[in-house]
Amino acid sequence: MSIFAYRITVMKHVFYISLALLSLLLTQCTNSGRRPLSLDDTEVDLTDKKTLFFNGQIAYDSLIQHIDSSSKYTEFYSLEYSDGLQNNRTARGKFNGKKSIVKLELEETYVKGMQINTVYYFNGDFMFFAKQRIKDFNKKNKGFMEVFSYFGDKKKVIFSGSKMADSEEELDLKNPVICRKTDFSAKEALNIVNQRGPYATRFQGGMETESLKFIIVGTKGKTQSYQSAIAYNRDFPLAELLVKNEKDNLNKLLRIDFTRVTEQNGFSYQGLTGIKLINE
């Protein structure tokens, strides 16, 4: 069984995506029907940041600002997953006192120079706003893009806008333009947070460094697999037993609880705080 060479230094992400997808994302906006629209064919230049594009937008924007700035929400984060090419995916967010997610962010980093961050905002089960930012550090021009959408009843997009720039600083200052309605789905981010689907935490083996032992969890797919490494110690006999009898325990489903640990020298890794074998 091959084990990914997990990097357990301070988490620095690098990025990759295919040229076909890159061309699509950086030159087009699409609606749920995937009909392309070049950003050069926009209808309106949104030069006034105070312009309201639909009735009720003030309430949307106020809720987004409240979620971003309020300290009453609890922050959380997922395991960090890596595929066979060392491309990484992780999620983080905030939930309220009822354990309902109000903000969820998916971070995707690729080894050949790209980062994609997608953030989703919720009011109960209703996703009312989503925004995606793409950074392609290989492109000399227009390597930074942002697209966002507001959602209404029945998950229908009310309004979508986008912008492109040569740097992140320029992107922050640039005004968006209207584009055709762009749909978003938080399914993958939720799967990562909940350790399910392609991110289910099945036992895949163990590895050791000079100072730490790791249990490897993940799910092997037909075309793509994601795995995560979590450090453990003698306080977790189940982890020790699984690693000791690796061949007999491969692909057994686990529930993993963990924390992120950063030592004084900046050395960072995921540390096991709980492990449970799930009967299927």
C-alpha cells in the first residue's frame, strides 16, 4: 500500500488545475445550465459600490457582515486531505448556538500554482450567498478572479457578479461586473467537514517520523483518492491496534476527532483527540 508523503510543516499550499478548467473559470461566468459568457460581454459596469442590484440586498449584505464580524459564533475546521499528487483540500467555518453552520469555506490548493477559495453563507438550511476566488500564480495577466451569487427562494440565483485582475490587491479594489447567473453547491465542503463520501475516514495505514506516529485515514476511489495523516500517542490504543494489524484493518470506517498543533518552532500537524470504530 502506498502512503502519501504528508507534509507536516506549517501548512503552505500550492496549486494545480487543468488548462481546460482554468480557461473556463478565468474567462467565463456560467449559469446552472453551464452556458458560457465571456467577461468582456458584460452588460453593466458596477462602478458604484453602493448600488443595490435587487430588492432586499441590504438585508443580505448586513447578515454577511454580521457573520464575518460577530464573535458569538464558534469556529471549526476539518481534516486536511491530500491526493496522490499532493493537491490539498480542507474546510473551515462558523456555527451558531444551535450547531447550525452559518459560514463554510472550502480551500483547494494545487501543486502547479493555483488556489481556489469558495465561501458559503447560510441562514438555517438556506444558502443565501456564495463567493469563489481563484488565484493562478502562473498567469502573468488576469490570473486572479472572483465570482459571487446571491440566492433566493427555491435556491434560485438572484444576482451574480464577477471581476478579474492582475493581482490580489487589484482584485480587492476592482468593481465587479454583472455576469450570467452562477450556481454554487456546498456539498463537497460539507462532505469534508462531516468526513463522508470521498472524504470518509477509513483506515489506510500508519507512518512514523523521528518524533511522531501517524494514522492514515481516507477513501480510495477508482480515479482519485484523498487521505489525511493524524498524529497519535499511547493514549489511543485503538490507533495502535489498527496500525499494528494493518492488513486486517484496512478500509475500516472510523470517526476521527482531532486538533491542530503548532509547536514553538512552527512545526505544525494534526493531533488525534478521539477515535471510534464505526460498525457498518
